[in-house]
Amino acid sequence: MVAVDGPSGSGKSSVCRAAADRLRTAYLDTGAMYRAATWSCLQAGVDLTDGAAVAAHVRSVPLVMGTDPHAATTAVGDVDVTEAVRSAEVTAAVSAVASVPAVRADLVLRQRALIDAACAVPAPGRRPGVVVEGRDITTVVAPQAPVRVLLTAREDVRLARRARQDLGSADSGAVAAVRDAVVQRDLVDSRTTDFLVAADGVVTLDSSDLDFEGTVVALLGIVEHVAAVPQ
């Protein structure tokens, strides 16, 4: 199992999907689970300032996560929300949902169940194992993972990546447009879990000066190194 945490714009999703594909394991985007829970709350008109109401609703949400790195889908029941959970509305609201302790406790249990399933019964053509990415994987969800990595980058690099991803440009105007959302979300989420500093035993991978392929290769190098060390 490979556990990867990191802030917004660090490249977690794309890098971890590619790593899972090359390792022939499953892939789990835990952030998409929080986004799907948020989408459902918004659809149901739940008051996001009422933590008890949010937690009660999320407990009833049937999250269905596709763990194939080629088709990492997200569904609520039989409704595919893979694209919907990336909307600006969900992005603006997800921290309010993710900061509710009871929601985190609920989703951590679901994440562990998905991890156990991927390690015990791999999909056809896949090896047992999973690359999991999020913000508290190395410290809360799977602190026992043999490979634990904090994937990070300088703030200016992360902002440029997010602007390019969301707006198709990394010019000054695009960066300014995403700055508040990225910085504010990291600030709010860091009050719940520390994903900005590597915990003991977690390897820091700074991708500031690496391109996508270089970052994937570096992550796979960490996996290979850990596998070569007698446990």
C-alpha cells in the first residue's frame, strides 16, 4: 500500500493515478469521497453550519468509489457525480463538511474498508494493493502503510498548476483567480489535519522543480526503495 498526502495543487491525483497504473494496483481518491458527501448535502439542502445535521446526512449517503486508475469514478448511489463533485459550488463547500469530526470518522472507516478490499481481492489484471491519496492518509487512515509520502510543492507552483487545471492558463490573472480558494481551503483543512508537514516516518517529495513524469518516477522510486529494505 502507498499512502500519499499533500496540499491543493501538489499533483496528488494525477501522480497517484499514474503510479497506481504502473504498479498495477487500485487507486483511491479520498478527497472525492468528501466532495461526493458535500455534493449530496448541497442537493439535499442540508445546513452546512449544523455539524450534527451534516454528519447525520453523510451517514446515509451511499458512496460508490471506482478504484481502477483508468476509471476512478465517484457515485452517490446510482448517480455518477465524478464531474459534478469538481464544481466550484462543491469546492467552496467541501471544507465545511470535511471539518465535521463525525463525518471524518465515518469516511475514514469507509476508506479503510476500501483499502482492505483492494489489498485482499484485487480487480482482474491488478495486483493486491492500492495507492491512496488525501490529506490524512499517512497519519490517520493508514499510518501503518509501508510507504507513506507527503507530496508537496512551493505555493507559487501549486497555484500555477491549479490555475492551469481549472482555467486552462497559468498567467497572472488565472493565478489570482484561484489563489483565495486554494490558500483558504488549505488553511481551513489544516486546522483538522496536518498535511503541510511530514509526520515521523513520512517521506517528503517536493515536486516544485519536477514535471509530471519526473514526479511519478520519483514516487515510484520511493516505493521501490521501501520494497528493497528488509522489514
